[in-house]
Amino acid sequence: MFKYNVIPIPNLEFYRKQAKALCKAVAANDLAAISRVQTHLDHSGKRFLLADAQWVIARENGFTNWTKFKAHIESPVTEIGAV
């Protein structure tokens, strides 16, 4: 019998959890998380908020902000091969 590895398409909840995890990692002074943030945001000395983490997640996925990223994720998926 064959086993298939099905990778689900991440939904908005997936990315929200990623943003929360990034917040916790930054609060714990995780150097990898801080490096991720510094790549996209100059945030030295300021409190790192969930909105900041969402912005970083959006930037890492090629969007200018969380609102545009969220709209893209929530938009209907087009059929394969549709023109």
C-alpha cells in the first residue's frame, strides 16, 4: 500500500499562529527570531507587538503588509488550468 504525503495549503489561522510564535520567540530573545524581524523591520528598543509579527510574516511571503497578505489568503482559489 502506498502512502501519500499530502501537504495542506496553509490558511490564515496557520499564519496567525506563526505570528504569535514569532512574538513569543522575540520576547524570549531568540536570536533567529530577532534576526528575522531585523531583516524586515527596524524595531530596536520598541515593544514588539503581534501586529509587527504579522507584518514580518507578510513581508517574508512577498506582501507589503498583513492586510494584503490576508486578502490574498482569503481569496478564492482558481481552478488548475483556468484561464
